[in-house]
Amino acid sequence: RFLSLTLAATNAFTDTPIPAPLGLARMPVVGDALLHAFCSWPGIASLWLGAVRDRRALSWSAFVRAIPSRRSRQWTRRIFLDSLRNLSTRYPAIEATLPKVACSCTVLWGDGDPFFPITVGERTATRIPGATFRVLPHCGHFIPEERPAAVVAAVQEQSSMSSLK
């Protein structure tokens, strides 16, 4: 049971287009090599440059601290690869659950998310009864890191709305 729910740049659909070149990750050998490169330091740097819009809020050093060890990068690669390869089997249950969410919900989206367009966030919010959708300006994919105050405010607002019910 949940009192409230706040989603940030969260894909919940099996048919969400995967941007190039990440779509290649679905291919067994090519995908392994691609994701290995993606989780190397040059790949991490490219991710930071491409997915972070507010680099003052999420500096390179802060981004690197989130994935400091080789092991953490390996797990990131495995989880990401599994998610990309198994959208059709992992995500139907998530998608089917959206209309059943019975608590207060806010969906947050960065206006500069390179992975998922705003339409994915809008679609998520429309599938959850009574959900609120908010677009955060000059924000990329890493919403909690780029806009921590906005995330805290959304969670607090959802919690206070839930306690009033």
C-alpha cells in the first residue's frame, strides 16, 4: 500500500521507442559490446553530456560519484541491457498497473530528456487516474539529481494530499 507516488522520467510502456543507437542493445553480441562501451568512462562522459541539461545542478564530479566503482558500472550495464532487451516481457505488468494506481500521483518530466520525449510522460499521467503531470524546464533525464528540490516538493505535496484524505 502506498499513500502517494511520484514518478520521474519513468518509462512504463512496452512500445516506447528506444532512441538510436540504444536500440542496437537488443542485438545479442552488438548490444553487449555497445553497452560495455556505454558504461566505460568515455561512455559515461557521453551520457552526462547527452542526458544532463543542467550541468550546474549535476556536475561531472557528482555524476561520477553516483557510479564510482567498476562493479557499479557493471550492474548499471546489466540492468540497462536487461531492460532494453526485455521491454515486451518486463513492462506489460507495469503498464497494466497504471490504471489501478489508487493513490495521489505526480509524474515529473524534464523538458530536455533525450531518452523519453514528453509525450511518454503525458501518456503515463493520463493512464493513472487523477495523476498530475509536471514538466521541469532545463532538466534532462536525471530529474532527482538535476532538480532535487522539485522532487522533494512533489513528494511532500503528494504526502500532504494523501494525509488529508
